[in-house]
Amino acid sequence: MSIFTFKQSSSCTLLFVAILCILAIYTIHHTAIKNTQNRAEYYRHTFLSLATNQTFSSYLKDLTLHPHLAGTKLSLKTAQYVQTQFTQLGLETEMAEFQALLSYPVHSSLIVHFSTGAVKDMALMEMGMANSGVVMPYHAYSPSGSAYAKVVFVNFGREEDYSALGVNVSGCAVLVRRGEMGRGAVVEKAAEKGAVAVLMYTDGDGNSFNGVERGTAMMGIGDPLSPAWADVLGGERLEVGDNEVSKRFPKIPSMPISAGTAGTILRTLGGAPLPLKWRDALGAKVGGIGPGPTMVNLTYQGEKKMAAIYNVFAILRGSEEPERYVLLGNHRDAWTYGAVDPNSGTAALLDIARRFAILLRSGWKPRRTIVLCSWDAEEFGMIGSTEWVERNLINLGSKAVAYINVDCAVQGPGFFARATPQFDDILIEVTKKVKGPDSEGMILYEEWTRSNGGVNIRRLSAVDSDFAPFLQFAGVPCADLYYGRDFPVYHTAFDSYSWMKLYGDPLFRRHISVSGVWGLLALHLADDIILPFNYLPYAAQLQEHVNVLRKSLEASVSLDPLVASIENLASAAKEANDEAKKLMEQENSDELSILKKQALNDRLMLAERGFLGVDGIQGRKGFKHLVYGPASDYESKLDYFPGIVDAISQSKRMDSRERQAAIQHEVWRVARAVDNAAKALRGQLL
């Protein structure tokens, strides 16, 4: 064999070996990707298969053995129960204590004086609950006080209701039925109109149970003594009498009553007849609107005091991106037994923890860290979650991937989801993997779309559960999941395990379905190599909001800046989607490729922060989200662009030039926020 032949043969051999190596690397890489995908799919399938009706039932029964109002010994006992469950599952567990100003009743009474001369002392506690340990019905943070006054019925207590009355309510006690306005807003409006007290009921409260709806009447969220900062031991606290504190509390006493008590009063009112649109809803049980001749003697005595509250956490550390956090949360405290609100959600959280623990023992490790959060004092105004977010604001702002909330996991039939729009695609995908609980052989997606006439994902402008501080303060993408829109024992002494077993979810199938969606979302957000966020639906939703907003504005106000910024966001979203597709198709998995994927993930995670305004919503301290946030105008039909909504409402008394300038300024603020989100999605500095 010649030297030439030998060299040629060696070159061919080396080339052949190199080709084999490349093919091997290619095969290994694609096998690794395939194996990674297969493992992820296997763990998701296993997670769903591990759900059992009995575990949900057992958790819920334990959680509802006794009432557990925040700040009480029984509430601490419930926190310890949750912590023990996490610990026994082998999960890393923490408990965080905060001190907060809570509110409790001392005494209340309601005596009705009829025009016939009859006097009746009305029962305020639900029948059969006098010695149950359940707190008497009350409105937290209501001021102590007494009133002896004629009654006026004001429907839902909105501005339009007072306008329809044609009656001066000054010096009267107003009777209100619960509607879409919060308790605090209703009482605030009544005080503005000169009323001296508020009686509030819910139509058909508890049905035959004749329950009474407890609740908070405080404005805003979080501990009122530490607004916009977290409580720390020995840290700054405002005084109860400080103006910053007192403006969050009602100015006149209010009291919840049963529908039965309300009916007794309504039937005896005189004065002008009800407006027809009210009469249709109330039926024949109402006389006139008043004032009087029926009078009430109302007395309420309460106390505000510092109390310890406890948040409990289970942490599943990420194996590759441990400093990226996927958070799942539910509050634990309840006005009474809390079988629906909130412990149907707590039972779901505990069962997710149980199933995640089994996955861990089988070899699964989340790519990113998962944190399971059990909040306290939500019922008083999202206090536990808000204090924790305020304490961890910087880290959440830079490291939180998403927060997924479940409050009342099961209230009744029908699946509902609220979310910031980048969640839309993954929500739809996940509901196609979960079995529907109410129709044999149907997946959840089919049940959901059939009942709604299509996909109906609502947005998160309300501040009615623990997602609020995450979205409003930290700009974290959020979702909120639940079954059933309303339930008749809401905040009453009859929200019990028995009610759930008889009416809410006898076989716990809905619990299984909602926890399936909750857990699968967490697994995707924790394990997907590229986060499953798509901002194209966000841009489309914003454009829909603009189309509706345009009808509420004068022609002199230009929405062009906002339209242009939305187009910019849509362009950035498409670029991000294209980049994600290319990165997933890349054959190499070297360090540069990994860094590119992580960089894209950071942009997908941080884009939501762009919607925060540095100065926040005017007059709503701490609320910074300029797209989805609470407007001061509680009666507006628009539940987005809160700054624009408030400018429209508050500029009514201005001349046309000032009005145009005020509204246009808020349009520009939102446009800049949308542009900031687009820049964050692109990773631009210029």
C-alpha cells in the first residue's frame, strides 16, 4: 500500500468517523429533546392520573372542622395543619408571620319600629348558630355607632339608583342589596348622600338557610397601618387616627342582614312606589321606597386591634433555573367554616402538593422553582398576600414568572378563568387535556366553550382576591381559576362541608378538574424550555378595548398614540413568537443556545412589568397597572384603562379644553406603558 493510498484511506476514515460523531451528537441531541418532551408529557399525564375524589374530600373535611377567622387561635391551627401537610409530604416548608390591624365585632343589634306601633328585635345571627363559634355577622372596619332613623330603600346604592329615587336620604338609614359595587364603595356613597347608617343584604342569602353575608368594608388592600410597605418587626406603622389610615375606613356604621330581615322591612315602607326596573327584580315583597314610616334603631360596636397572621409556603426548588419562580396561591382564612370560600381552593392546593411530591419521588425535578402559597387575612382585604408581595417586591419584579390564583375552587357548575392575555393560549391548551366533570365523555374545553358560546377568558381589573398585589404592584402575569360564578351560602355560617357534599360538588369532580388546570399550568410554566406566553392575544385584546373606549370619548380626544403603541406590541409579540420557534428548532444545545432561550424567557416574563406606571393610578396609591386596575369610578362599565376611566369621570365639571387635556394625558400614559411592554418584549434599551 502506497503512502498516498494510506493517507487517503486515513483521511476517509477520519472523515467517516467525524460524520459518525456528528450524526451521534445530532441523534443524542434530538433524542434528548424528544426524551425531555416525552418526560414532560409523562409527568403531566401522571399528575392528572394521581387525583382522587377521596383526598379532596378528606382535606376539605379537615379544613372545615371549625370556623377559622383570621387572627384567631383556630386560624393559626388551620395554618399549622397546612404546614404539617406540606412537611409530611417531604416538601421544604416555611411560615411567615405578619402583624396587621384587623377588625372584630363586640356587639350589634337591630330593632325595627313599625308604623303600627309594633317593635321587633331582629335576629342577626343565622338560626341555630348562636353557640357554634361562628363570628356574628358584621362588616369589618365599620365604625362603632348608633342610629335611629327612617329607612329608605336605595336598590344597589349606585349613583344612578340615588338619582332614580328623587328622595333626600339625609339623616336616614339606607337599605341596600348587594350588587357589583364593593361594600366599602356602597357605604362611602351612602355617607356622601347624608345617610347615617347602611343595612345591606344579598338577594336570597342562603336560600332556605336565610344566611347573612359577612365581609370587609375597608377600601384598598393590605394592612392599613403600613400602606405601600410591608410590616416588619419594630418597623414603621401609622397610627389608627392618621388621615392616610382613616380614609380607608367607612364614615358611617353598616350592618349585614339576612334577606328575610330585609323583606320584613321592605314590605312596610311607604313613600313613592319603586321604579319599574327595580320592581321586576324584587317582586311583590316591597312596598314603597320610603323614607319610612318604618324606622330602625341600629347599634354596632366593634374593635380594631393588631393580630398575628400567617402565610405558609411549600417550595420545590428548580433544577436549572432556581431563581425563576412560578407561584400558586390560595387564601386559607374564612369568615365561617369556609368550605367553598376559600378551602375548596386550599384542598386543591394541598392535593397539588401531594401529587407534586409523588412526581418528585419518581424522579421529576422542576426546571424552575415552584412555590405553593397559603395566604392569611384575605377576607379583610388581601392583607397576607399584599404584605408578602410588598416585602418581596424587588425579587418578585425580577424573578417571578407568573402567579396563578385559586380562591373558591368550586362554587357550583361552569368553569371560569380570568387572566392577563398572554395566558390565553396555554389556558386553552391545558383545558383540552383535562376531563370535564359534568358531561360524560367530554373534555373541560368542550364543556367550557359550550356553556359560554366559545372561549371566554375574563380580565383582572378587580381587586377581589390575592392576585391583586402581584399584578398591581409587581406586574406579574396572573391567572385566576374557579368553578361556578355565585353560590347562595357565600360568607354565611352555612358555607360548610355539608353544603359542599350536598350541593356544590358531591363527588368532588369539579375539584379534580380545576386542580388539573391549575397544576398543568404550573408544570408548563415550570418545565417548558421556552415559557408558553403569547403576547399577540394581549395586543388583540387591547385593540378591542380601544374600539369600545372610542365610543365613550369625544372626537377631540385622539386615541392614535394608543393604537400605534398596540401595533408596536403586536409586532414585538410576533417577533418573540418567531424567535421562540427558531430556538426550539435549533439542532445545537450549546451554552449560547441555552442563554438565548433564557434571555427570551426573561423578556416574556418581564413584558407585563411594562404596563406599570411609575406614578400609578391617580388617587389609588400603590395601584400601578395602567391597563388592568381599579378605577375610582366604581360605576363605570369599562373595566380597563383605569386612569382614562377616572379622567372621563372626574373631568365632567371642567371646561372642554381642560377636559380634553386631562383625558388625552391619560391616553398618552397608557400608550407609553404599552410601548414599554413592547420594548421589554424586544429587550431594547434604545
